[in-house]
Amino acid sequence: MKNIIEVKDLTTSYKNRIIQDNISFNIKYKEIFGILGGSGSGKSTLLSTMIYLKEPVSGSIKIFDSDIWKVSQNKRSIILRKCGVVFQFGALYSSLNVLDNVGIMLKEYSFYPKKIIDEISKYFINIVGLPSYVKDLYPHELSGGMKKRVGLARALAFNPKILFLDEPTSGLDPQSAENFDKLILKLRDHFNLSVVMVTHDLDSIKDITDRFILLDNSKILFSGSLEEFKHSEANKIDNLLKSKRGERLWKEE
Ligand SMILES: Nc1ncnc2c1ncn2[C@@H]1O[C@H](COP(=O)(O)OP(=O)(O)OP(=O)(O)O)[C@@H](O)[C@H]1O
Ligand SMILES: [Mg+2]
């Protein structure tokens, strides 16, 4: 299967502190790809670099065969418009209701009249499993899980090919997290999405990711599928799997 993203020899840092040290990995078309690692291991930093928010020190990130840090601005805009992002903390506009939050990208970048934008937004509010009354609520009136779904609806409304999710299930109770994971699977199949998901939720890794990388100490400690992970010999992986939260990875259902 063709790669949709290729990260090669990537190094990132804040001032002199190296966060990623010469890492490489590929993401395939229609794959749900996990970026896993402990808190502070650099997951969000890596994601920011992949979506053109944080400049790398060196290396390349190719999305649809183009190095997003090297291509012309025009080409980059075209690429980035095919990338939907759901940020770690929702990043909804507190002064806008849900309907306008979901439609914001269309308002900025499309020529649709407001009426059509509202219709598209309502469609995606429905697609992510929210009841229609939610469209009139403001972010402070939403539960954590609802905020995540609104963020997802907003990312989907611009018809992305790749969806970047930063900790989509963190802060959710196990049932809501599981439901959210199922929704991601459904959306991947429905919209033919490739999904890049930052998570430290081991259940998500088990349930929906096809492959993942495990970040540790600025490097990739492991890269591959869950099956390969289980047979890997690295010590730290062993420790993780023996931990309480890692137990479920072993259980067959
Ligand atoms: N803007 C910044 N300026 C300086 N250092 C930063 C900045 N953002 C993150 N860092 C540092 O970079 C390291 C990686 O942070 P990052 O947010 O990428 O981790 P993470 O894996 O996403 O963590 P979490 O699971 O808690 O979200 C941390 O040590 C953090 O303190
Ligand atoms: Mg983070």
C-alpha cells in the first residue's frame, strides 16, 4: 500500500533541547496510525511539525509526496487543506456556538453562502453522533466528550483526506472513549480517511490502530503492529506491557 506520509531523519527541538532525534517512519493510505509515548515524550511536538506549526531542525516530512516544509506556499496550502486536525484540548472558539465552530473553516476558505455552510455543519454534527440541539450550545455548555466530537465535526467539515487527532480519548470515561474509537473506525471507512492518532490510551491502540510508533527518549522505541509489539524484546516495552494498563493488550476478545 502506498505511503500517504513519509517522515525521514526528523529532528525537532525547543531551543537546545532535542525532542525528536533523527526519527523516520511512514504512514500508509487509509491506515489508522498511532503515535504513542509517555507524557512529555514529544507526541504533540511531532504532530505540530507534521501539520506545519513547528519547524523541524532537520529532516523531511512528505505528505502526498511533497515535503511540506520545502514546497511553495501555494502547494502547501493545498496539502494542508486536505488535513483535518483535532487538537489535544479541543481548541473550540468560546464565543461561537457549535454550529459556527463546525463551519468556521468553510466560512474562511469556501465561497458557500452561510445557509449552505450551516447545512454542511449540521450534517457533520449528526455524523459524529451528536443530537441536533447541540448546534446551538456554546463550548462551556458541552461535556468533554461532546467537545471532542465537535472538534471532530469541524475537522471533517472541510473534507480532509488525512485526519490528525491529538489525544482524542483522553479525559473521557472508558465507555465514551470506546464509542469515540468506534466512531473513528467508522469515519475512516466512510470517508476513506488516513488517520494519525496521538494517544497514550493503550485500549485505543488495541482496538483501532493498524500500526503505531512508541516514542521514548527522543527516539522511536518501537514501530509496527500490535502483534509485532507483543513479540518485541525491548525491556521498556516489557515493562509497559506488564503494567496494569498494558494487561488488556494481551487479552483476546
Ligand atoms: N512551546 C514549547 N516550548 C518549550 N518546550 C516545549 C514546548 N512545548 C512542549 N515543550 C516540551 O517538549 C517536550 C515534549 O512535549 P509534548 O507536548 O510534545 O509532549 P507530549 O508527548 O505531547 O505530552 P502529553 O502526553 O503530556 O501531551 C516536553 O518536555 C515539553 O516540556
Ligand atoms: Mg501532547
